[in-house]
Amino acid sequence: MAKRITERQRLALKLDALNDSEVGEVLDYIQIMETMRRAANTSGLWEDDLVAMLADAHENKRARQAFEWEAVRRRAERRAAALPTRT
């Protein structure tokens, strides 16, 4: 009976097939996920109910996500500009 690969093994196989630039983009995406997870975990630390409510507002979550995406886009542009061009 054949063993099924786990999701982690499947991810590792896909990462091996990526070039360095693509791996950098995946790492940027993981950083976004970690940032959002930290923001979700720290939301319980607010002492002021109004501040907590505003921090959890849908618009603020979307704004944080858009800010993170923009930061990743800028990093990718800088990385692309730093790559030597082929002629």
C-alpha cells in the first residue's frame, strides 16, 4: 500500500521546484500570515473595549492586509530591480 504524502511534504516538494525569487515571495507571504496571526493574538490584550472593537473592525483588518501586501510588492520590486538583466 502506497504511503500518502503529508501536506508539509507536498509543500516541501513544491518549494524545491521554485527559483530563488519565487521562494522569496513565498517567505514574504508567510511573513504576512505571521503578522496577521500576531495581530489576532494580541487583540485580546487590549484593556480598552473601544480600542479593541476598533482594532477588530473589518476595515482595519483589510487596511492592515493591504499595507502588508503593499510592503511585499515594494520588496519584490526592489528585488527585481537588483537582479542583473540578461542581454
